[in-house]
Amino acid sequence: MEAFVDFPWSPAGPTGQLAFGEPVEVIRADCLAEVRPALAAVRRAAMAGRYAVGYLSYEAAPAFDPAMRVRAGSRIPLVWFGIHDGPQLRNEIRRPTAYACSAWRSGTNEDRYGASVTRVREAIARGDTYQVNYTMPMHARFAGDPLGAWADLRRAQHHGWFAYLDIGSHAVASVSPELFFTWDGAEVVTRPMKGTRSRSPEPARDATLARQLRTSAKDRAENLMIVDLLRNDVARVSRPGSVQVPALFQIEDYPTVWQMTSTVTGQGRDGLFVDDIIAALFPCGSVTGAPKVRTMELITDVEDRPRGVYCGAVGVVWPGGTAAFNVAIRTLIVDRDAGLARYDVGGGVVWDSDGATEHAEALAKAAVLAQTQRDAGLLETIRVERAVVVLRDRHLDRLAASAAWFGRPFDRSLAARLLDDLAAETGTHAVRCDDPEPGATPADTAALRVRLVLGPDGTLSIDSTALDEPFGMPCAPHTDVARHVALARRPVDSTDPWLRHKTTARTAYERLRREDHGLFDTLLWNERRELTEFTIGNLVLDLGGELVTPPEDCGLLPGTLRAELLECAAAGRPVVERVLTREDLTAAQAIWLVNAVRGWVPVVFLDSGA
């Protein structure tokens, strides 16, 4: 058994990164009658100078108010805390090892989700509730080390209230963005989260979505309902007149969604301890809805399984009784005995909610499950030729945009200096990628293929290899024999944001790439059977004298040469964007793979693929 906490708060300072080994004691509650005694035992341990790290499941709620209805049948304890004398030293902390996880499957399809949303709207129309947090589970097979999965999810989530608990039969890997409460001995702080927009890989569209969330009357109304609920809950443990809302309708960025949060605070009354705060606030109103008791009854009717740790709370109580807990959303539960993992998602349903929209919002929150390779480097592959970094500014622009999307620091001036210093070593004769010197031969080029990688912490690395092929042009291909390519056998998801960023994580492309003998590359296509890109370059077709490439919305990497061609004529002909299909391959007078290292590579298809 072990525990890890990575909170952006602690009683002693701004962060609380802690690691714990085997607990000296385990406090647990397996039935409602044991919940309050378990929390009393946590109080005694903290007052004795020990740390308590653990969780309360959503189904523990009736222990604090018997009117709260929940579903029975959870396979894990209602309450579990490990008691520790102190955190581990850095050299004692275990490193995560490998794990494997199958594709995630939703436990609720769009039709069923929509039907439940309709039932909730009917309850709202009757006046039973104002807002309901409706959720659904995602399931996958799991093997290996859950700590490895938590480490990946932490990198994917960027920031939040992260905690990992090994409780024996199960592992709890929480990467929640939402604070339940902090208690520093004087002030209770809560930060309910309500209001969501999906992120877009396109910066302008992404900014528009954030602005839409910030100004949305619907999302503000949802958020305000929960703020009012939390104000009432916090008032139960605060000095009269001390409850405040210092921040309202704040927008926070996460890898796949924008979220709206507000902050509610109160000055704690004399003699207050963490179990008093939990009894007054649990479960957090943002994961129930309002009013809390009636809405929890409705949740029990429309959801067909216990929530477990999901929508409960995970946190730490420090020696002396200060504490911090998250709202256990974005939380992975691994059942070691069954070899299964579960990850629940959901959202607030109000009168004007739409079932399809709510289902899409829930899936957007689950998209972080596909983003667990955040330790991958952001990559630019660049041609350097005779002291010139070909398309230098476009490469730096794209790397800057990806760094912003992934939330990584990026020193553009340092990156430019690394490239320029390397270029200076290759020669002194300048050359433009779209206008090579007449008569140039491979021997004249002195070219390099450069890899510039930006790590998760902002570290830049650069390496290069010799490149013995000239930059191909559309009217003067550097080989008389076109390269052989084929269509992928299965589609890509056009909404996958990873397609818009070039990284060192190439597994998805390697799986799609066909290994037929003699193939140079594979052409990808999306769920709408639209052509997208090659695994190592963009697609350009000559259709009746017009040069055409697929638009970014089809799901592809915005190549730097592609961007240049869309702005500048190629051999006197502009390149334009248009949705392309397989029929266009047959009609094309010429087909090229284009990228910033090889230029224009003529290709022919061996077959029609899938």
C-alpha cells in the first residue's frame, strides 16, 4: 500500500507534494454506521501528529444526512484512510512501472444518455430540482502498474488536485481539476466547478470557445446555482457573516476542456475540525445538483450503479488537523482482482440542456484518457541547407502554438539560436525552398535533417543527420520513379487533437502505416472517408491543373510546407484547400507527398486500400 498527493496547496506553502509508503494503520468504513467513527479516528490520528491520506466514496453521504439517497452495492469501502508517521524521503519513492489498458468503452450510449436527460428535464419541469449532475462510466481492461497510469494522467491533465491511493484490491488514481475544500485552521475555501466547453486545436477557435463559456448565460446560471448551494453549506461551519464569494465565473484551461469555477470562503467557527467540514459539505454540490437531497434521490433513479469513489473526495489531513480534499472527478479506479479499470464522466443538466450536447460534453471530459502520452516531446523536423533553416519561422510558429496547447514553456529565441548556430556550420550560400539554384545537384546541397524537440519541462534538444536528397519540386521531381504508397486499412478520428501536433509519440501512426513490401508511406483517411494526410507528410493532388490539399478540419497535421504553399504559389499555381475523397485519387493527374524536409515527392498508389 502506498499513497501520493500532488496538490497546489499545503498548510506550509503553495504546494503539497507528498509520497507515503506502507501505512502504520488503516482506517476504513464498510457500512454507513462506521463512517463517522472512522472520521473520528482520523481526527485522533491527526491530533497525535500523524498524516491521514484517503477517500470518502459518494455512497458515504447518508452517514451525514440520512435523507440523502444513494445506490448500494459498491465493491470498495465507503471510507478508507492510511495513517502515516510522515512522508517518504525522495530516494525512497517508488517509480511507476509499465501498464497496459485496452480501448475505453462507454457504459451509456447517446440514446440512453439522452433519455436520462429527458427524465431530468421532466423533473425540473415539475419543480423537483433545478440542476442534476448526471454521469456515466467508461470501462477498459487493465494490467500492470496503476501508478504508471496515474503518472500519465497527471501529465495529461496539466494541473489540478492529484492523488493516488493503493488500497490493496483497488487503486484510486485521481487527477481531479476541482478543489472540494481546504482548511488551514482558520478559513474554509471551496472552489466549485460547473460549466464546460471542449477545447479546439486551432488557437483562434479555442479562444472563441473560452469566450463563449465566459459569457454563456446558461453556464453562468448553472455555476451560480452551485455557488448558492456551497454558500449555504459553508455557512454551516463558518462564523456568522463571514461567507464570501471572492471569485465568480473564472475560466480555467485543461487539455481537452475549458472549465468555469467560482470560489466560496468562510471563517471557521471555534473548535472546527475536518470531520465537521466534511459532514456539512459532503458530497460537493457540483457533483449532485440543487437542491442537494432531492437531486440525489433523482440521481439514484436515473443512474443504474453506485458511483464509488467517483464524486466523493480524495485528500490528506496533515498533523494538527489542517486538510485539503479534491472532488473525485477525473478519477481512475483500477480493480486489480478483476483486471478492470473504470473512469466516470458527466455534467450538469438544466432545463435547456440537450441530450446530444450533454453526451458530447461528457465524452470531451473523457478525452484526457487518450492524452496520456504527454511526456512525448513536441517535434519539428527541419531541413537545413547551405546555412539556411528552411521555413524557420513557420517551424517556430507551429512549435509555439503546440507548446501553448500543451501548456509547456517555450523559449522561442533559444530555439531560433540553436537552429541558426547549427545552420551556420553547413555553409554560407543561401537557398530558398521554393526557388533552388538552377542546376543544383545533390552534391551541392550540403543539407541536414534536423530534429528539434521541446520536452514537457521546456527543455530543448537538437540533433541532425546528413540528407543526401535535394528538395523536390512539383515541376522538376528529383526522381524519375514515383514512390509507392497505399491507403490505410482503418480511419483516423478527425476530432483527435493529437493529429494537429507533431510529437515524438508516433505509435498511432506506426499502427496505421502499412508494411507491404516496397511501400514508401501510407495515406490516411477519416471516419467520413475523407483523405487526410500521409504519415510523414501532407497530400497534394493535381486536379485539372488545380493543386488541392485537404483542409485541417479533416484531421491532419498543418505541415509547414503546406502552410507556405497555401500562401505562396507553387510553380506559378496556388494550392487550395478542398475536401478530397478516394475518387479524387483516380481523377488526379499527379499526386504528391509534401513535407518541409523532402519537398514534393511524387507518389503512385499500389491499390485502393481499405
